[in-house]
Amino acid sequence: MVKKYDKQLKMHRPATLPLPNVALPSGFHIRSMREDEQACWSNCCLGEFDITEATLEWFMTKMHDQPMREIFFICNSDDQPVGTATAQLLKGEPFLHYIAVHPDWRGRGLAKPLMSHVLARHAELSRAGCYLTTDDFRLPAINSYLQFGWQPVMWSDDAQQRWESVYAQLGI
């Protein structure tokens, strides 16, 4: 059986690139997810990854078989999680996984500090480089990843054609 992960575009950020130092916007902080915050994770991901409700069930559906992971939140001044990203070992490789910002909080520069935090965490654990997977239609996210130093990985027979299409849509 082919999993959705195997159908996605893959990107890599080489360990030779310096870790980005991205300042948090004023009033925000990053912290680890607490034990009782699974529904908060789902809330941050609303509208992404097919998640339609901020529930424990959505968290369990998406994360129940995700080994070796640390989930982080970016929180507002009230310590309310408004975005999330996961540092994970997937198939033995360091990954940035499930990065999302709640729809009400998008456009405020919150994703890049989360990416930077996950990259720093992997480096702290002596994990060289980092991968991510994404869907072809997530053009704003792909553009952001490219600006952040992520590079396409040709890991499937159709990857070259798909990346050419993405580049054309982005005007690259």
C-alpha cells in the first residue's frame, strides 16, 4: 500500500547551510506541547492535512503512528498555541513534519520561527540536515521553504516533472 507520504514532494535542507536565526514576532514564544494539548494541535492545523475540527480524535488520527517526535507550539502572549511544528525521525532521517499555523494567525511570520526551532532541535540532537514532504498545491509553503534553503529531492519517477510544474506556477 502506498501512503500519502510516498506521493508527496520531498525537500531537503543540507546540514552545510547555517542554521537560520529567525526572530520571534513580539509577544510570541515557542514551547513544547503539553500532555493535555492534543486538541490544541488539531486547532492549529485547522484547514490543513484534511483536519476539520479541533479534537483529540483528529490528533490521534494523524499522530498515532508517528514515532520519535517532539511537537512544538508557537504561542501568543496568553500562552495560547496558534501554530505547530514537529521535529521527527522518519525512516531514520530528521524531518520537519506537520507545520501549520491556525487560519486566524497566518500571515504574521510565525512559520519561519517554527521551522528554525525544529532545525535547531535536530542540530542539538546531532541530526544532520533535515527533510520535509509537502503537496504540489501548497505553493505559498513551497515558496517559503525554497527561500529558507530547502532543496527539491528527486525521489520518485515523476519528481522532475512535478517540480518543473511547481517552479512554473511560482514563476521561477
